[in-house]
Amino acid sequence: MNTTDVKKLFEAPQTTLTFVHSPFCATCHLARQMLTTLESVFDREVFKEMNASLHPEWMQHYKIKSVPCLIVTRGGEVEEKIYAFHSVSYMYEKVVGFVE
């Protein structure tokens, strides 16, 4: 994903749930498995992805402190940042209201 694609992703008028990760982060891999499970529950792709290592300017702009992070944006505004992916049921409760 290039910088233009990331800008379009974060500034989209609809609610966007973006999974920010690093390929060398073991916790990120576990978090991704949880999100994959949720996508099977919703029966569609729900989450976009961004490799934090490739986009440090966006990490700084949106003040993302660590990975994994699920950042919820709408029209360029942050609605929520989720850093702790406790369990699939916890994540379901966190995102169900954002899934349109």
C-alpha cells in the first residue's frame, strides 16, 4: 500500500477499521488471527491493513503508539484506537457498532 492509498483509506467518508501491524511482531500475528475470525463471523472483509514499518509518517500523524493497533477512522478523524486485543469476543464487542 503506497502513501496515496493510505491517505484514501484514512480519509474515506465511511467508517474504516484499519489494522496497523508490523510483519515482525508476534502479537500482531495473533491479533490478525482474531480479526480473521471476526471477518468469518461477519461473512465479509471488514478490516483494512497497514504495515506500520512502511508508513511512519501516518503512525506519527495519527499518534499510533504501538502495534498492533486497530484504528477506526471516518473522514480523516479518529473515532477510536484499540491496542489491546484481549479475545475474539472482546474485539467483537468493540467493533460490532462500527461494522456497517
